Amino acid sequence: MNSEKFSFNLLKECGLARLGKIFTHRGNIDTPAFMPVGTQATVKAAFIDDVINTGSQIILSNTYHLMIRPGVERIKKFGGLHKFMNCKLPILTDSGGFQIMSLSKMVKIDINDGAIFNSHIDGKKFILSPEKSIQIQKDLNSDILMVLDECPKLTSDKNKIKKSVDLSNIWAERSKTEFGDNPKKALFGIVQGGLYKDLRIESLEKLIKIDFDGYALGGLAVGESQEEMFEVLKNTTPLLPKDKPRYLMGVGTPSDLLGAVKRGIDMFDCVMPTRSGRTGLAFTWNGKINLRNSKYQYDESPINNNTTLRDLNSYSKSYINHLINTNEILASMLITLNNLIFYQDLMKKIREAIKSNTFDDFYNKYINII
């Protein structure tokens, strides 16, 4: 049943692993949850109905990329992203903060104006302030909005990270003011601080004072080791409000997800299942397999025997290997579908394990396999 007001219920804990439910007016989201990435208003190589049928309950799109093309006015004429891309699911939109890092050669930072971009498409100038980012996300009609932050590159220069934390906190407050009051929608703050425990704590304490509907951990999945990322989670997540969703941005591999749930994270997004699908890499319960490999030329078995979605269990590894080697689009579609099914099946099994108090057993069984 849909809710007219955004809310989160923490249903159960198993150690630090949390079972919960997010309520939105477009549908509810069981947590821990994985959000497929639809950066350009599409989950690459997948029909939206197939994305839904994998068990996905929310997707992510990106403010910066949609601002560049097709442009916000075009989407606004449709009433927002949902109608534009024919998606019934709740949508979370990233704010453009990650692109401040990933497109840093084309960006200048001004504490007042925000991020000044030269488009990576045609060089056209765009200014993305905290207020503008929220305005765009409102025009996109997304259900969960993110504050504009500065996502710094991995560095051992603590002063750079400190400046990023200070700037991100100023922008967070401005984002909250621009967001105003809309009980149907949610605004998440983003904790920065790199690998520094004291800066992470400083960032999250200031964000908690501002008061957001959920809290994300940003500035990870930028080149640090898995062990370093888990250390940040260990130091940070126990200090976040228990009654708000906790979102780890841009993460990750199946073992990343499993380890992050163990440390108290509720939400994830990553391009990995879809990007890997376009490069021939399939995720399975026995580990990753590279279907480009010649050893699959005569393999009659399917990637996944346990699904009938799009008759995926009827396509042999041999056939998919042939599709890859002939650059056929169907290869990307089939492997992407497999990977989305795997990721959602993983999240479902994680939720079941938390519910039955067997999460540690599940973790120990799969952490070194998947």
C-alpha cells in the first residue's frame, strides 16, 4: 500500500544488519535495497518492465546528465521522469555532486555559485548551485532528492578533504532551504570526509543538526580498498540516526553490498550489474563468469537455471558467447538482465536472512564466493 508521506520503518536488526521498509506515495521499498542506475532516464540494455520484474523497487537517475540532455524543460513537459521514461517505480536522483569529481577538468567550484560546468557534450556552460540542483530535481519530479555536495577524489591531503566537508555542509544547508517542506518527497544529506574518521564524524554531526529524511555516505568507491571503505562504515554508520535510511552511494560489487549491510547500510546503487552486462561479465551464485572466454563456446548450460524471466534460462552460455563475439546487442541485454536478477535476488536473500536471524551464516557462506 502506497503512503502519502515519505517515511522509514526499522523492522528488525541482526547485529548491525537492518531490515526495514521505506514508504513513498509511488510504492514501498524493502531494505536493504539495491537501486539499478538509469543515469540518462534509462537502465541501459533493459526494458523498464523487466527491471521491475527482477524485483527492483526503486531506480536512480542523474541530475547533471539529464540537465545536459535532453534538458529539464523537455522532461518537465511530461510532468517528470516517471511519465517521460514510462517508470512506475519511485526514483532517486543524484544531485550532480559526483560529476564535480568525475568531470573535474570541466568544472570550476565557487562557494556561492556552486559548480560551473562546461558540458562534456558540446562545451556549453552550465551553473549548478545547490538551489539549482534542487530545482531541477523538483522539475524531474523525483521522489528522493539528494543535496548538492562536492565529492572529492581519493587523496591523502587532509586539508583538501576538510575544505570539501566544509563546502558540502554549506551546500547541504542551502539545499535543505530550497527543498522546503514536501511530505511526499524526501531529501537526503551526504556525509563526506574521505577516509578520515574525525572529518566523517564532523560532517555527519552537522548534517544531523540540519535534519534530513535520510543520510548517504559519499566520497567512497573512488579508488579506496574494500577494507578502507568498510573501516569508514564501521566508524560512521553507528552514529547515524537509527530511524532514517542509510545509503551508500555508488557501491558496488556483491561482496561490497554484503559487507556494507553487515555494517548497517540500507540502500545501494551502482552501474556494475549493467556495465558488466555490456562487457560480457555475468554474476552468479558461484562467482563472476566472463562469457567472452573461449571455454564457453560449447557450454550448453544457461547462466541462470532458476529464472523464466524473458526465457533467460533457455539461452546457453555457448549462444551468448557467440553473440558477444559478433557484437550483437542481445548479448548485452541478456547478461544485463541476468545481473539485475542476481543483484535483486541477493538483496532478497539478505532480507530473509536478517528476518530469520541467520545473516551471519549467510554472510560467511557467500562473502568469499560472490
